[in-house]
Amino acid sequence: MIKIVKLLLYPFAALYNLATAVRNYLYDIGHKPSFEFETTVVAVGNLNVGGSGKTPMIEYLIQLLKKQYVLATLSRGYKRDTKGYRIADDVDTARSIGDEPFQLFRKFGNEIKVVVGEDRVFAIPNILNEFPETNVILLDDALQHRSVKPQLSVLVTDYAHPFYKDFVLPFGHLREARTGARRSDIIVVTKCNETISSDEKDKMTLAIQHYAGPKPVFFSAIRYKNPFPIGNQETIEKNVILVSGIAKINPLKEFCLSNYNVIKYFNFPDHHRYSVNDMMEIDSYCKNQSQDYSIVTTEKDMVKFLSPDLKPFLDKLPWFYLPIEHVFLQHGLKFDELIFSALKNE
């Protein structure tokens, strides 16, 4: 049955591939304009739909650059209630600017400017007009936004689902053909198993460079840090109820199964907008527990629970979130050097 469905989807994938190829060709020949700004623009993006570790990479770059540069991040603000250009401030929530920009704002809002806007060409001049001291703009999820030409482009691809094994929509999950990797300057394979062998790295590097060209390839992992309380409990219990709405759930599940006794998993779709009914369902399940427990969620989900209608549920239950960090498995200093070198050359 699956094979039949895939065969039916193949013609649509061919049409989609043709449409994206024509679009890219029009940009390549200059028929569709790409605007380049004097202020350094660093784009982070991927080829596939779904989580590939873009936000942890943006956070890594912020931590790397914030002491030497005046930074702004620019995201589309996926699934937000608002539209147009918006600078994050203290009245904003995940619903007004999107969950990932709000996550960045909560972490770095006093150190950088967090901005959302669908039209990047419109947003960047506005950022520079309002904050002329800005000298680096980090574009989130921007590989396909070719109306802006970045000075440096970082492509991230998930170790478990590398782009070179995938196909264009709807046959696969790629937003464009694999050769789109050529527009990147650096490729980072994210969410790797930390025990990945040198031989496997070499094979993946060759497969990536087959499409991207002789670009530097790095390998990184996501590490979960100590759980942080956001509810009425300071110390996490061994028994946990897991709640998440993310694209790639396996690393989270594996970590929790290795460190806790997961008694229930509420698994919602990526970018899920949590409702009072969702929280009441979780609350109802918790009321029937006779054993001590904690509720564990991701940092990305946590910021959505902070909305005024949902926060009361956090206050009365033992909620925790798992902070994460992006770490390079080797040659991390070389990656940092490439970033600084690109900025100094501008």
C-alpha cells in the first residue's frame, strides 16, 4: 500500500521539483533579484521540512558572537497570530511572535534584538534604521528565502534523516532538490549519536559533498542539560510524564527513557498550539496518579505554556523543561574560526 501511495505522489513531486528548479534558476540568472546588505547577514537553514536543529544552531551562533558583535535575529515567526514586521518586547508571547523567536527572546532578549517578519527584504532595512549599531543579522530558516543574499550560509541536516537520502515534496520531505546544498558555505550534520565513528563521518561527508561541492562538513550533537523547574516542584521525580510537540521526537524519547521511568507520553504535532483542553487532559491524567511524578517538556514547548490562559496549569503541577545545547563532536574551534573569518572579511 505504501509503495502504491508513493507511486501516486511521484508525479506531484516531479512538478514540485520543476517549480522550485525554475524559481532557483530565475534567481541564479538575476531575473528575480537578490538583495545584499552592507551589514553582515548569516543565514541558517535546511533543505527538508521539519526539525533539523536550526534554532540550537542560531543559539550557538548567538553565544559565539554576542560579546564581539551587535546582533539581531530575524525569523518568519511561524504560526504566530500577528503579521508583518515586529520587534519582540516584554508584552510578546509565543502566540504573537512564534515559539522559536519567543524562546530566543526569553534567553537573549536583553542582549540582542529579536525580530520577526515574513518579508526579509523589508525587515532588514527596518532593523538597521531602528538599530543602526547592528552589525550582524542572523536569519533563521532562510535557505529558500533567496530575495536576501547572505554573506554566509550554514546548512543544517539531521543525522537520522540527511538530505542526500531524501526526496522533494510530497514524495519525500525536501523543500527543493538536493543540489540546493550548493548555496551553503558550511554544512553541519546535527543530532548525531556521540559515538559516531570516523568511518561513518567520512562516508557522510562524501555523500554531502557530492551535492554541496567541496564545502566544510561538521558533526554535532544535542545535549540535554539538567531539568529546570517551571511548576510547583523543585526536584524532579524518577517517574515522569512526557509532553512535547516537536518534529523529531526520538532523541527526546531516548534521553527520557534512559534517565527516567516514562509512565505516559503526550505526543503532539510539531508547532502544536496548546489549548486549555490539552492542559485539562494532562491535568486529568495527573489526578489519577497514586505515585510521585514530574511532568517533563522541551524548552520549545515550555515557552508556549507561558501564555496567560495556560500558565495556571504550570503553577499547580510539577512541570520541568529540558534545556538543550548544541555541541560539536570535533573541530568545533575550526567552525568558530570559519564564522569569525567570514565576518572579518566583510
